[in-house]
Amino acid sequence: MNTSEKLFASRVLFGSLTLCLLMISYVVYTEYATDIQNELFDALTKTFPNLDRELAGL
């Protein structure tokens, strides 16, 4: 196996791993999207409790 074949094989391996991780992430996100959105909303409202009043004042 010469250098170009090793480079091609590593690119194919890296690309397939990236594709698999993207597909798994998509499935997890679509399955738990509402839970994720609720957690983010709760975290933001706890971090910035007066955000709605500050935005309304602009």
C-alpha cells in the first residue's frame, strides 16, 4: 500500500465515520427535539430572568 492509497483509505474512513455520526445525531435530535428545546428554554430563562422585559424596552 503506497502513500496515496493510505491517504485515500483514511479519507474514506474519516468520511464514513463523520456520516455515521451525523446520521446518529439527526436521529437523536428528531427523537428528543421537544425535550432539548424545553431544556434550552429553561436554561435561558434561569440565566436571563428579565430578558423579555429588556427586549420589550428596546
